[in-house]
Amino acid sequence: MSAATTPERESLASVLGGRKGAVDASLPPLAFVIGWLLGGSSIGWGAVAAIAAAVLVGAFRIFREHTLRASRNAVVSLAAVVVAALVALHTGRAQDFFLIQLLSNVASALLWAASAAVRWPLLAVVVGLLLGQKTRWRKDPALLHAYSLASLTWSGQYLVRVAVYLPLWWSGQLVALGVARTVLTWPLQALTIAVSGWVLYRALPEGHPGLRLDERPPEAEAEAEREMAPPDKGD
């Protein structure tokens, strides 16, 4: 395929996006730390501040977007904050507000790595759904291989968070946990998207169309195969 006919490859960042959600997710933990500080190391005040922040962020997104997806995300985010607050209140340790976040990053690192190992890379699953191509990528060995390598980059993202969060949580450094949670949310996610996109396209052969494969219906593909087949010797 010549350079003139090679389709322009779509960037991974343009497909995934996600900045608003990542920024929103960092606000309740930050509010928890601020509430804890202003309340004289009170977990209760920290919990109230975090839940209030989650409610305000969710209400803002619902008001701005007016979509079922925004409502669902708001409810899920609020539930996660409430559970995190309850864990901290139950244990009496403020750093345990971040315990679920720590464990979820451990699980995510393992899941993303395992998905690449079994040749069902999660990055491919997510992008395939967003592009409406479902599992078409599995029919392209080059794209499957590239997605597998790029998914390992996402696993590395979660390992970085675990490496930072774990010692801070273990030593009870709440303020440092809040700062780390903020810094390692959107900035790290943006870096991961950029690096995984670079890895993905570096692994693809020259001339490959990229994320969007041929979207012809099965009937059209079958017709194209018949046209390319050699003529019957009996004709």
C-alpha cells in the first residue's frame, strides 16, 4: 500500500479521552485530606468533605451532560467514596480511606497483564467497543500483538501507583497519599495513553490502517473473496 493510499491513523488519545472522569475522581480524596486537616485529624470530617465533594461533582456532571452515562458514573463514584469513608471510619485509620484504591490498583495491574497473556488485551476490548468494532481486532494478528504490548503499558501504570501508594499507606502518610492520588490520576493516565499509543503503532507494520479495520459487512467481504478467487478450470 502506497503512502498516498494509506489511511490516516487515529490516535489512541482521541478515542479514549477520559480527562474529565480522571480529574473528577481525584477531587473527593483531596477533599477528604482537607476535611481531615481542618477538622483536627477527624476522620468524620474528612468523610463528610469527601462525600460532599462526590455529590457536588456528580451533580455538576449530570447537569452539564444530561446523559444516562453521566448519572451512572456519578452514582458509582459516590458509592466508591462512601465505601472508602466507611472503611476509614471502621478501622479508625485515616489512611484506610485509600485502601480500596490501593487494592483496586493491585487487581488492575494483574488483570491487564493477564489479559495480554491470554491474548484478550483489555485495551483492545475497550477500544473495540468505543469504535463499534467489537472483537474485529482479533482477526488481525498484527493488531492483536500490538494491543497486547500496549496493554502491558497500562499494567505498568497501576504498578507505579501501587509502588507509590503502598509505602505511604503503610506509614500513615495521609497528606502525601492525597498529593500522590492527585498527581497519579490524570497526569499519569495521560502519559499512559500517550506511551501505549506509541507502543501500539510502533508494533504495527508499515501501511497498517491502525485502530479502525476494514468495516465492510460480511456479505461484501465474501463478495471480495469470490472476485479474488482464481477462475474455475471447468469454465
